[in-house]
Amino acid sequence: MLPPVDAPSVRAHVRVRRNRITSAAPGQAADLVRPAPAPEEPAASRAAIAVTVASLIVCAVALPVVLAFGGPLNGWVLGTGLWLANWSVQLFTAKHALRMGQTAAVGVTGISFVIRAWTIAGILFITALKFSEEVALIAGVIFIVAFTADLIGRGMAFALRERDRETAATEAAE
């Protein structure tokens, strides 16, 4: 909060609510106050859908490859299932992180990432020790390939969104 200033026309009242900052001098009309734009909610864009579809295609293409090399179907099912579970938790975490402050969002996202990584590693480790090393190895490879495809796709989608945002900002400035 700002310390009080003697001249009321100089002092700005600042209201902070859910990452939206609105400032106005006392007595200023409400329609003249321009609130800061709210953070954009991620829409189901074509890029996000393409990333998801590409990762699912990678998993689908991996099935005949695994079977052609005599790998166990259980390994493919486990790897694909682990990737889908990881992806679902990542989407859930990202959705809820958008409603948090920056520090909390980074913390929750980072903790989620570490917990997901250790959970996947633990499941694969237990699978290798208790059931089959071959199933765990195939599952690990499928998971890493799908995760990498998803990560590359999300990185490319982010770069395209930023390029579009910069283009729109440049056009608006002209």
C-alpha cells in the first residue's frame, strides 16, 4: 500500500485483485480507469490440439514398431498409459496454476514436475524388479518418446503463439 500523500489529486489508489491492477486518482470517473488486461485463459487452440494429436500418433506408430521387434504389448500399454497419466496431471496442474500468483504457480508446477518424474521412475523400477525388465524397458522408451514429442510440440506451439502475439502488437502499434 502506498503511504499517504497530502495532495489527494496526486495520490493514486491502487487496488490489486487476482493479478489485476487498477489505478485511478481520487475523484476520477470509473469509465476513465483502464484495468490491466487479465491473463489470457488458454483456449483449446489448433496448435494445442495438434500437439496432443501428434503425441498420440507417436504412441500409435510405436505399437507396430514394438510388435515388429517382438517386444511385449504390455510394455507399450504401460508406456502409453504412463504418458497419458503424466499428460493429464500436467494439464490439471497448469489449469490450476493459472489461477495462482506467479510464485505459487512456479512452485506448484515445479513440484508437480518432480513428483511426476519420480512417480514414473518408481513405477518403471518396480515393474522391472517385480514383473519384467523387458516390459519396463519398452514402457520407458515409449514414455520417453511420447514425452519428447509432446515437449517439442508444446515448445513449438508456444513459439508460434509468441510470434503471433508480437505480430499483433506490432500491427497495433502501427
